[in-house]
Amino acid sequence: MTSVDSSRQSVKSLFKMLEVLEAFSSADPELSVVEIARRTGLPRTTVHRIVDSLRSVGFLEQDASRDRYRLGIKLFELGGSALTNLPLYREAPPFVDTLAKLSGEDVHLCIFDGAQMVFVNRRNQIARPHNTVITMEASPCHSTGVGKAALAFQSDAVIDRVIRAGLARFTPNTIVEPKRLKAELAAIRTRGYSIDDCEHEPELRCVGAPIRNSTGRVFAAISVSGPARRVTPERVPELARAVMTHAELLSIRLGYQPDLQSRTAAPLPERNTTKRRRRTTAGAAHDERSV
């Protein structure tokens, strides 16, 4: 076998290992070899060999009965290291703190991982007054402010994939119809911000906006949330202005350079024309989620 053939074989093996790891999910944290083979389409003997290799390096763990597997703590450690090394993680705290103080409400900052939102930073004004970093805690895209703000700017293929994974109902207000969700995402792209109208938790309203990386791709989102009695529909425009401004400033801090000539017209809620022109945010949709 030539070095080129050997390299290709190594790449194929790596992809097979990734397929095995991606077979696990929060809904199915434990799987047998048979179940993994069914989900990946790989031969059972191949899956068994890969599972043994992943278990030996700590990427998979075996339960006491030895016939089921789950993701290993080593992956959690690597994921935590990757998260803390992100520029977003380092640059975000001042923006999160300022937005929390300005709004007087809770602020959440999350990254879109291709299927759901992963918490990077959270500031709770009442329950926990100090900045709290949350690693590897996830929330759905279709029912949260941060989720809809990020999902709205992904490709149709990504949106369809999220829809196929299922739109769980959390409250009577949760959007669970694909057509209605797509219409909501289109509205978010137009206005530049999202609203979680008590869709994930009863009596909790949220306003979110997308965060872009240096190439202009939306890979994260930030939101302000609070009790519906305090975050009233009348107050949403004011919060939207603050959230959109901080989202764009953080995006610029991460290397995003808005091109005034190519930016989509996404006017801020009405206050005055001068501010609206100055603070308009970009609305170009992109598929990538890298930072």
C-alpha cells in the first residue's frame, strides 16, 4: 500500500469514528453495537472494532452490563477546552455584563452547533448576580430566543435538518408546525431580531439577535429574557435595539466588518430614523457555524 493509499484509508477510518460518535444524542445517550450499526449503516463488525478503539482512549464508556455504550468524559473535557479557547468566550463577558446591566434582565450567549444552542456565557440578574459560565449545556433552536436568532440565518438545508429532528412542544405557544416556523424565521431575517414569546418556558419572554464571525457567518446569538409581566410586548422594541447593538458590536470585536453597500436593510424598531440607519444589522444567511 502506498503512502497516499494509507492516508486515504486513515481518513476513511476517521470519518467512520465520527459517524459512530455522532450516533449518540441527548435523546439517546446509550446505544448498543447493533443500534449504532443501524444508525450509521456500518457493518456490525466494523462498529465493534471502532467502539473498542474509542473506549480504549476514553471517548466511549461501557455500562456495567457491557452491552451498551455512552460518550466518555474525555469528550466532555475536550469540548470544554475547545469552548474556553474560542475568541467568543474571551471577548463576550464585557458585552454580556453591560447588556445585563442596561436591560436589568438575564442575558444568555450561545453557540449554534448545527442542531441546538450550546451555552457559552450567562448572566442572571436575580437568582445569580455573578457571571456564570455554562459549558456543554444545550437548548433547542425552535423555541428559544437565541435559537431562533441563529437558526434564521442558516441555510435551508440546516433549517430542514432541525425540523426533521423534531419540534418539541414546551408550552402552548411553542411553534411546532414547520411552515409556521419557517415564516417566523423569515420575519426574523427581515427585522434582525427574534422573540421567544413564552415559547420555551411559560411566562418568560426573550429577545435575541445573531452574532457573526469574521466572515459574516452567523454562528452564535445573544438574548435578553425576563418574566412576561416585566418584558412586555411594549418593551420588546427597546430591548431589541439594545440586543442588536451589542450583538453587532461583539461581532465586530470578533472581526466582522459590515459592508454598508451589501448589507440587507433590516430596520430597527422605530425610534428615530438617524439611529435606525446607523444601527441596521446585516441579514445575509449563511450555512457555516465556524468561528
